[in-house]
Amino acid sequence: MPAVFRRDQRPWIDPDVADVDAIIEIVKKCPSGALSYSIDDIEYRDQDRKPMVTTSRNGPYLVTGGVELAGVDNWGQGASKEHYALCRCGKSNNKPFCDGTHLAIKFKDGQ
Ligand code: FES
């Protein structure tokens, strides 16, 4: 939804250019847990899912369902512990989390 999530502009999110339900569906698909939405001052970030780790093609490990991650003290403000993305390319500047660098380096997992 590039009209809403604008990588090269600030503010980088313009929620007024699309339908609310469509934006909510995009936020629910956010693999990193960086996105959330609020309605009537109630924040919606996490979902009720079974614990699972999957790989994304040429991208990070996608963790859902609140799998405990040992050895991480700094999750960052507002980060979700219910779902997050772990670096698989080895080049993230925010390890162990994916920061999108795999896109810039054109990481290929060979699958
Ligand atoms: S997999 Fe995304 S930065 Fe490494």
C-alpha cells in the first residue's frame, strides 16, 4: 500500500489516503511487529496465534505466537514480543532482528 506507507517521504505514513479496514489488514500482516493501530485509545499490535517460526523467501525468519527469545534485553520501544522478524542474511544493523538490509543487499537464500 505505497500510498499509505511512503518510504521516501516524511511523515512516512499517511493514513488518510486509504480505507481504515484495508490499513488494518496491512498492519496485521506486518512481520516485524513494528506497526500497530489504535481505535478509541486502545492499541492493537499483537494477535492470538500459535507459536511458529517460518522462513521467508530471501528474507528473515518470521516468528509468531509469542515465542520467547533468549538473550535479548533491548526490544526497542513499542516492539512486539508476539511477532518479530529475525535476520537470516547476517547483515542487519539491529541483530538479531531484521532491519530490511536483506533487500538492499539483494540477499538470496538459494531456495
Ligand atoms: S534478513 Fe533482513 S536484514 Fe537480514
